Amino acid sequence: MFFMLKMHANRAALLAGVAGLAMAGSVAQAQDRTWNGGAGLWGTAANWTMPNVPDTFSERGVINAPGTYVVTMAASYDLGGLLLGNASATLDIPPSFTQRCNADITNNGTINFNNSGANAGTQFTLIGSFSLLGSGQLVMNANAANVDTAYFYWNGGGEVLTNGASHTIRGTGNIYTYFTNLGTVNADRSGLTLNFRTQPKTNSGTMKATNGGILRFDSINVTQAATGTLLADGGTVQLHSVNETGGTLTAMPGSQIQITGTSYIGGATVNGTLAVVAGNNGRMTSDLLNNGTILVNDSGANAATQWYMNASATLNGPGDLRLNANAANLDTAYIYWNGGGESLTNVSTHLIHGTGNIYTFLTNNGTIRADVAGRTLQLLTQTKTNNNLMTAVSGANLAITNCSVTNAGTVSAVGAGSTVNFTNAGLTGGNVAASGGGVVNTSNHTFDGVTLSGPINVLQGTVLALGAAGITDNGTLTVNSTGANASTNIRLNSTLSIGGNGTIVLNANAANLDTSYVTWNGGGETLTHGANHTIRGTGNLYTYLINNGTISADISGRTLQLLTQPKTNNSVIRAINGANLALSNFTLTQNSPGSLTATGAGSTVSLNNCGVNGGVLSATGSAVINSNNCTLNTLVASGPLNVLGGTVLATTSGYTNNGTMLLNSTGANAATYFRFNTSCTIDGSGSFVLNANAANLDTSYLIWNGGGEVFTQAANHTIRGTGRIYVSFDNLGAIRADVPGKVLELST
């Protein structure tokens, strides 16, 4: 007996020594403990070879036995790795236990993590970095009430869980640990979340949401390789307060990748819908290739929602960014910059559209489109560059407000009800167009070097300023579109030209011509009016002017007035349709073939305290010219010209009169006379008709200027009527008293 006991003691010591050697070697490589086969509990020693339960970091469990069976880990264990080599075998990890591992797990079968889904904390802790290898799946089965009933955690030393290229993690739960995915991650539980949290994640494989599941990344960095994909395919991918870089973000039809909190996106490819959920903030950190739709404010709720330029970046690709603001507040979907001049570039194939605000610096090489009927897409505050198309369609409004736009492309309103509104803005270059019932409106705006077409309205009570490059107007530019009683004008900020074949329509209120006018900026700025262009309507033209086109008073019973600053006419200034053209308090110089005309019944040209030098002055078709203290020089006059009672008509160099000048047209009892400022000639085939009041011949007379001036009347010209001729004259024509009972007197 003694001998036997001694032998047992020696054997125990020997075994202890062997075990010590094994433990010493476990750091280098865990020893395999092999499952004997069939279903059973992990913790039953008889189920393992030796028999010995693998429950230390120096031991690896190997489950290779053939057959279909379940091994259950009904306790917490330390593992030196695992080989689940049988594809038909399942390893169940019941709730409430913590498994700790420090070496790779090769899984060709199924690992059920919290197999019953009970509401009890179930944890997998990384004691060291390791990989999930093999072709199997690890199923996380957290309770619906608590995602922390199935979770992975690290050990405080930056331990990384790597999901191998052929391996799948799926289900619902939390993965807190540092994580690298080379394989497949699938949130596939309808209405439940597979959540990646706290530590950075890297993806080179596919991480997806299917079957109504939610794949959520929460407050972490997510770095994707070029092969990495976040995929919403019948489920939802949520990026909550993350910094996502690279890879592909793909949402299949009917699914979304959602941005919540404040999330940063850069260097990625977008396919399908990437939606910024209402009240949240998507920040673009670098270029994106957008083949899908970036939707800002997914529901159109009344909550501030933004796409933020965290750095200057480009939207590439054939996709679109859609702002979906609430009808009550454009700032529920907007694009903003980060305070350092960050700019968004929209490439030629890309579309930004919808309704909302675009504050950021912007270079548009593609399309910016307001396309929600009755709603507004607004560009504002920071400078914009348009190299292609900014447009309003489908009855929408494109507003450009409080910003400068450099335009090498087109800004347009297309279709009934569509509008472009420029407010306190400036546009340099390019085209502005309205067609198909669309309208462009301006309010305290500047055009410089812009080509216009279609209807353009200067809204009542506002100013349209023109820069040094002027405009080419091929449309209809209406100043005071509603005819309201509010001061409305075009102002020349510089000497400039207006070209094109269009029309500026002055549309003053009947009570005040200064509700629609053209003026200069106080520094002698001159407007050159192009040969094919027309200015018409009713209002005032104050500015210095060179007219090579047509200026037309054409609204019956209303006045278009040229006044104050000198003007040059090389073409046509006229009154038609029973309108009145007034020239007041300035000198008009006309160069051939310049003409000043009144045509048609009721049409008048009114000359008030002004001078007309050169060109043609005519009235036809029952139209008349009325003079009120005016000077005519070196021009050809025809038709009836009435010198109003109590006023003076003067000449300094004479002119050709082929019409009828009626001196005191109403026969008023007021001194009315024609004064020769220098010795000069009146020729032509017309006549001067003196029409003195019966009570006083000095209500119609011809007089010199006090310096012995001599008037020469050419051979075919006539002076007749009743009144006095004071001026010295050399008469080659006819002087005739032809009013019965009245006197024409040659005096002193």
C-alpha cells in the first residue's frame, strides 16, 4: 500500500511538471482539445479527448466530428481559439455568459450568440486581437429590448476583431471592439439593429442590412477600402455621428442609407439613396462619386437639416442631391460651409435640385434646378459660379438672394408659373432666359455683361443696376411690372451699352412717371442704345444717352419723357398710338439719320425747355409737335409744330421747315414769339403762321436777340397770319397777311 501511494505521489508530481511545461508553451500556441462528437455541453470533460474541457487561453477547442449536432457553452470560458470545422455543427452560447478569447476562431459552421435571445447580458471579450475565419456564420441574437444582450467588447488595449473574407456575422447586437471586416456583416432581423459602436471600424468586404434589419454605425470612424460596401438591401443602414471615409454606400430601390446626428462623409461612392434624416447634419469632407440620390431632409419635416461643406469638395457622377425643405421654412434643407471659404463643386453630369437653401460657395458645372411646383430653391450669401445651367421648371421658383454670381452659363425660368427671382444680388456674364410662360424677376439686382431673353421684370419699388459690360437684351425687360405707384428704375453704374433685339418697357404708374425710369449714377454715365433695340412705354429717361435704336412713346394717353441730361439720337425717337413723347430740360443732338417724330392721331412730341439740334423733326397722320420754350437748330422739320401760348421758340443756326409752325397755337393772350439768336436762314417749303390774340399783336411775333441779328427767309418759305415781325430780315420768300380783319405788322 505504501509503495503504491508513493508511486501515485510521484505520478502526480510528474503530471504537474508536464502541465507546467504545457502552460509555459501556451503563449506560443494553444493546445487543441478535440470534441468527441454529438450534441452536448462544452463544460463536460467526457465530451473532449484526454478528457479535458478547453477553458483556458492555452487551450483551443476543436469541433470536427461529423454529423449534425449542437454544442452548448452553458458557462463562461477562456479560449485560446476555436476550430469549428464541421459545417453542420452549431455552437450555442446561451445568455448571461461571457466568453473570452485571445486567438483566431475558424468557423465553418454556426455560432449562436445568445441563442435564446433572452434579456440577459451576453458578451464576447477580446483578450487579444483575433480573426473570425472560415466559411461559417456567427449569429448575434440580442433581445429586442436590449442590444447589449449580445455584444463584442475589447480588453482595453486596442484589440481588433477581424471578420475573415469568407465569414459572416449577422443578426442583432452590439460590436464595441475595434473591428475589421473582410467578409460579410448582415443586419437581417426585421426591425432590429446590429450596432457598431465606440471604436473605429474598417471595412473591405460587405456590411449590409436586409430583411427589414437596421445596420447602425454609432459615433465612430468607419474607414472603407475601395472594395468595401455598406449596403441597404431591404433594410436600413444608419450612419449616426460617424466619420465615414471611402468605399461604396449602396441602397437598393426601396431602401436607404441614413445619416443621423452629425456625420462626416468623404471619398465614397454613393449608389441609391443616401438620406439625411430630418433635423440632422451630413458633412462632406472630400469628393464624392454620386451615382444615386443624396436626400437632405428625408421626410420634409419642419426641422433644420443640412448638408455641410466641412472642406472644399466635388460632387461627381450622374446622380443628384435633392433638398427637401418643409414648405414653412427653407432652412429645413440647406447646404452650408464651415466658415473658411469651403466650396462645393457640382460637376457637369450632376444635379442639385428640389427646395431649400444653398448658402455655400458654389461652382456649378452641372445643373441647379428648382423643380417643386410652388416652392423655392434659393442660392444666397456666398459667391457662386455658374458654368452650365441654373433653372426653375415645373412652376417652381429659383431665388438668387444676397449673393454674387459669376455666370458663364444660363440662368432660366422654363414653363408656366416658373420664376427666377434675383434679390439684392449681382450676376456677371452669361445668359438669363425665360420661356414657355416662365418669368425672371429682379429686385435691387445688378446685371453686368448678361444676355437676356424672354420676359424679365424689374419689380416695383426696386432698382436694376447695370455694370460696365452692359447687357444684350433679346427679350422684354419691364421696369415696374405691375405699374405700382412706387419708384422703380434701371441705374447705370458705369458708361455702358445695351444691345440685342429686345425691348425695355417702362411701365410707370399713371400718377407718377418716376415709378419707371432710367437714370445714371451721378458720374456722367452714358447709355449707348443699340441699333436693333427698343425702349418704349411710359416713364422717364434721365440718363446721358446715345440712341442708335428706337425709343418709342406708344401707350395711348400716356407720356414717355426724356429729360435733364444731354442725349444724342442717331436713329428713331418717336410718339405713336396716341402717346406723348416729352423732351424736357436738355439738349438733343441728332445725327443723320436721327429723327424725332410723332405719328398718328393723338400722338404728340412735346418740347419743353429743351433744344433739338440736327436730324429730322416731324409729325404725320394728325400727330403734332408742341414747343414750350425750345430751340431748334440745323434740322429738317415737317408737319404741324405748335408754339404754345406764352412761350418762346428760338434758333441759333436756322433750320429747314417743310411743315407748319403755328406761333401761339391757341391764340392765347400771352406773349409768344420766335427768336433769332444769331443771323441765320429758315428755308424749306413750309410756313410760319403767326396767330396773335385779337387783343394784342405781341402775342405772336418774330424777334431778334438784341444784337442786330438778321433773319433770311429762303425762296420757298412763307410767313403769314396775324402778329408782328420785329426782326430784321432778308426775304426771298413770301410774307402774307391772310387773316380777314387781322393785321400782320412789320415793326421797328
